[in-house]
Amino acid sequence: MEQVPGHLTVGVQDAPDGPVVSLAGDLDVTTVSLLKDATREIFEQDAGTELVVDVAELAFCDSVGLSALARLRQDCDRVGWTLRVRNVQPYVRRVLIVSGLTEFLNAE
């Protein structure tokens, strides 16, 4: 997964309970479509019961990125999956706390 400054890299790996989506870079209004495209393909394949979003390398997340994560949770609920956001770094954790989304996104 190569990261370009000011951009978002989205990696998808298979895991026993379902896919793991790794985000690196900035999740914002200019990059959110990359996450949406990747997760659309995941739901079309219907390959699991859990979707994990690993944000260990996420450097920035704006309100559009938060909204995309919240919609992702709703999409998981719709198909009966669990969403977990893991490896939340301090900056992103603060944004999740302030927005009230920590528990909703099962952020770890």
C-alpha cells in the first residue's frame, strides 16, 4: 500500500470473518469516493459477517469522512454485518469522540 501525501490509499484484505479495509492518508471530501468504491465492491461480493476498517495510518478525517464511516455502519446493519473501526490513533480518536461516533463505529 503506497501512500501519496494528501491522498488516500485503500487496501482490502480477506480475513476469516470478513474483509479488512486499511486506510492510509486523508479521508476527506476529495478522497471519500475511494472508500465508497472499495466498500461497494465488498458488499456486492457478500463475503463475510464483519467489516473491519483499520485506520492505523489515517492522518486526517473531515466531516465528509466521518459521514462516510457512519453510512458504512448503516450499510453493515442493512446486510447483517458488524462494523469495527480499529487501530484508532489519537487524532482520529478525538474526532470520533467529539462527533459522538466512537461507540456507533465500534472504534477500538
